[in-house]
Amino acid sequence: MTAHDRLTLVITAYNEQEALPLLHPRLCAQLRALADVDGRILYVDDGSSDATWQVMQTLAAQEPRVAVLRLSRNFGKEVALTAGLDFVEDGAVILLDADGQDPPELIPDFVALWRQGHDDVYGVREERDGDGWLKRVTAAVFYRVMGRLSKTPIPADTGDFRLLSPRALAALRQLRERQRFMKGLFGWVGYNRVALPYRRQARVAGRSKFGFWKLWNFALEGITSFSTAPLRVATYLGLFTATGAFAFAAWVVAKAALYGDRVAGWPTMMAVILFLGGVQLIALGLIGEYLGRLYMEAKQRPLYLVDTWQPANVAVSAPSTSAGERRADRSTVAWGQVP
Ligand code: UDP
Ligand code: MG
């Protein structure tokens, strides 16, 4: 542990004014206990409409090792996380939810695994205390489908609660696609990965921002960004129905030739037309999903816009100086002490 002994906790928050003040002391306690790590916190306000930003500023004023970043509007969690990761100066990062569902008490375990040489330590939810049965079941189905369809390894029951080593962070920052499915992007990076099982807690305060519809869109995003298998399904569906249709046509012609066409055949005709129309619409819809994403990607807009960036108030030497220098800078300001 020489060159990368800095650790930044990145927390994205959208309307978490009640939860943040409860979470903050727990984070500070953990960082303080990690004696040989230069701990920092970075709060990202994802365009909250409540007092989240004011709360963050209060916390930053109390604690010089807290940096705060505010985006120009609500961009969604995936983009807010990306912004947070972009603004980490150097060292490793741990991503946590603002609502206390990812227990900060696990931070020492993450750090221990990092020190054993792992680059991506991801928390795996063994129990989900805060989630109802519908969320558990749909999540389970989603991870199974995802695992089948995608060639990128995406571990089941893994959220964004994880530690990234400096090189994993650097790799992740290179992925600038607009359709951001973070779980998949983490998997794409690879390196030395290890799971850390934990018990997912119930929210400490506030409400979940992910309703059923948002989760459905999230699942669509995940599948279409990491797999083209649905397009292949469309092809097979087309092939299958076309073969069936040819066989049926041959039979109809043969029957007419042998016995004459005595029946008008309206029901079969309608059935075939409706069926083929349906299949074509499904295939078109699938192609449309990918085309739409291609269009979003082609626009090359920035991923997010920053409203305010307030770095940590600790005298920091330029990133990636020698370890000795950084140690010196660390010893000037202890946790909980305003310089
Ligand atoms: N979040 C965010 N932007 C959003 C929605 C959510 O930054 O647009 C944050 C939220 O504040 C929380 C985390 O993402 O810290 C997880 O959200 P939530 O707890 O609502 O999701 P759940 O745990 O219910 O899946
Ligand atoms: Mg939550």
C-alpha cells in the first residue's frame, strides 16, 4: 500500500435530505478507524429538489475531507455515479447508496480485500431487508435473464455497492457510452474481481426512487446495452414463421389443386395475416429499441453538466505524487479537525 492509499467514498443522492445526516457520521466513523488510509467522501447531488444540497454543504463545512458535486439537474443514478467517479482525484473508490442500504460498517472488509490485490470488490446481497417480494422476484428473474443473454459477466444480486482499485477506476472512466448500465460496465472492465456477501439493510429514511416502471426501463437498458441476443430472437422468430407459412401455403395450393377451392377460407386468411403482422411488429419494435439507442449515442452529448463543484478542503498536493509526500499532507489534517 504505497502509491494508492487514498480512498474516496462516492455517494449519489437524489432527494435524501433525511437519510444523509444519518449516514454521514457512520461514514466518518469508518474512515477515522482506517488508520493507514487517506479517506475522503464525495457527495453527488443528482439535481435534488429538496434540501439535499444544503445538507451536503453543511456536512462539507463541518468536515474538510468532504467534497460535494452538484449536477445541473436530475440525470439518474447511473450518470450521477459516473460524474462522481470522474471527480475523484486518485486512489481507490467505494460506491454507496445515500439511504444506508449499503452498510458502511463493511468498508474495512472491502479495504482488506483490496489490499489482498483485488481490483473490483463487489457486494453481493444475501438478504434484502428493505425490499418487498415483488422486487426480489423480479430482480432474481432479471439477473438470470441477463446472465444468459450477455457475454459480459454480470454477477447476480450485485448492486453498485463496491470498491474499485485505481486501475479499475481508470478503466471505467474510459467507457463514455451514453446508455449507461453500470453493473454491466463494471463487469466489462474485469481485472481481479471478488464478491463480498452482505445483508442489504432497509432504508434509514425517505422513499425509494425506483418504482416498477423505472426498474423495467432499467432492465431494458441493461439487456439492450449488453446483448444483441433479442435481435437474433427476432431473426429466428421470422425464420420460424416464414417456414411455417411456406408449408401452409404449399398445403393450401395442393388442397385446392386436388379437391378444388370449395371454402372461402376467410378465417385462416385472417389468422395468417394477423399472426404475420404481429411478428413483424415485434421484430420492428426490437430493431427500433436498438436504433433509438444508436441515435442517442450518435448525438455525442456530454453525459452530465456540473452546477457546482466544491473540492475537499484539505491541502492536497498534485495527484500521484510520491507516497511520502501524500503521507505528510495527510498528517496535517486529522479526521474531524478543521485545518
Ligand atoms: N439516486 C440518484 N439519482 C436518481 C435516483 C436515485 O442518485 O435519479 C440515488 C438515491 O439517492 C440512492 C441511490 O441512488 O442513494 C439508490 O436509490 P434508491 O434507494 O431509491 O433505490 P433502491 O435502493 O430502492 O433500489
Ligand atoms: Mg435504496
